[in-house]
Amino acid sequence: MEQLSPCKPITILAVDDHPLFRDGIASVIDSEPDLKLVAQASNGLEAIASYREFHPDVTLMDIQMPEMNGIDATAEIRKEFPQARIVVLTTYEGDVHALRAIKAGAAGYLLKSMLRKQLLETVRVVHGGRRSIPPEIAMDLANRMGYETLSQREIEVLQLVATGRSNKRIGAHLDISEETVKVHMKSILTKMMANDRTHAVTLAIERGIIDMQWSGNRWCN
């Protein structure tokens, strides 16, 4: 009588710029006989190269990373490999992050704080061809989509605010008056329900409205 061969494990690529976090993922996966971590990467560019080499069943992708962020890496991988199943990992319940991830082709969205509780189920659900988006994220996304969105000019102003520029310097950079900058800022605070400029920048980063990239040893835009 022919002996049945064991099921092939679900292969996984873990992408995060923090080695300790990747070690945490590895420790969760190692105890599961049906899962196998085949590769790790520390940024989006490495993720694309690793995907091409290993063709994992499921990729766990951090959002905020140096070199290339997880949203762009997800889009690039899905463009080249439409069948790729990617779960985006993030610290924030950011509505824009979630929307961008889904638009980029992510099949799952998982908060890092829920990793040990939901990682295994999320991987198996996504590998099975279904989406895995936590109810609180789906609800927040639905609610946020009803809010007013920032205009392109308002996003540009907010991006410059995040670098510490004054209204006068922002106006000079965008070739608009200082008063116009103030009008844009008032609109930004109203739309985002922010208390002040700093609060608006913090919310914008958390929600993925502006993207602060790491360069050397400083944040820049």
C-alpha cells in the first residue's frame, strides 16, 4: 500500500527592519509543523529580491521601513507576481495605511500588538485564499472614508510642517503667501480634528497621509 506523503508546509517570508521583531515572528512560526519561515528581509527592496528567490506562500510585510516601504514593496511584488499573498504588519490602526495596503493588493492587515494572538490564523486564512482584516480596522476604514480628505496642496503643506518649517518658509517653498499657508493649516486641523500642528503631523504619520523616510540617521521627506 502506497504511503501518503506529508502535507507541504506553508512557506513564509518575514519582512521588517527590526531583527528582534523578525525573531519574534520566527519563534511563533517554529512551533507550528504546517508553517515554515524560509526567508527574512529588512526593507522593501530586499523583500522583492527574496520573493523572487523563494516564492513564499505568504509574505509578512512591515509598512514603515528604510529604502522602500512595505506598501510600495507590496505593489511591486503583486505587479510581478499577481498571485502573491501578502499580510501587511503595522503598529498603527491607520486608516490610510489600511486603504493603501488593500489597494496595493494586500490580502491581510495585522496590528503588531496582536501578532502572537492572530498571526497563525491570519497566515492560514490568507494562504487559503481569503482576506484577513481585523473587524476594528475594517470598521475604522469604513468610518474614515466618510470624512473629508485632504487636498494635494494640504498634504504638501503638512509634509513641510513635518520638517519643522515655519508658515513663511512653507509659503516661500510652495510659492504661495504666508496667509494662504495659514488658511491651508486651518483647513487641515478642521478636517483631521487635530488640536494643533504637532497633533496633525502625528495623526498624518500614523494614518499614512504623509510618509517620513529614513535617510542615514535622520528622518526626512
